[in-house]
Amino acid sequence: MIRIAARPATTSLSTHADCHTTPHIETPEERTRRIWRGADAVAFDVDSTVCQDEAIDELANYLGVGEAVANVTRQAMNGNARF
């Protein structure tokens, strides 16, 4: 089993000066990151077996590397990638 330890949680009220500030409200992206970091395992349907989306493309776009992944995919589909 591979396990990656999550970073320690931080709070927005870390010092006395912060006592009168509004507590941090977790954004959807922060919530997603927190959940992923705490997961023991993650499974992907990357070849559209269960879902209709191309999960690798969707994940790559979400992470901001969609074009790079598309280039690698094109190379592999054309037989130009070494494994």
C-alpha cells in the first residue's frame, strides 16, 4: 500500500492578532484538495469504461496540463511514444 501523508492543517486564527477576523470558509477547490490528500486510495476510469468522459483529459485540464497530456496521447496513438 502506498500512503502519502497529508500536510498539517492550518487555521486562519493562528495568532492573537487574528482573533477579530472572520474564520476562513473552505472553497470547493480547497475541499477537493483536502479530500484527495486524505484518501487512502483513488481509482480512475480513464478509458471510459464506466463513465463517458475521458478521465485523463478531464484531470489534466483541471490541473492545467491538458495540452501537454493531449500531445503525449497523440504521440502514443500514432505509435511515436516509447514505454
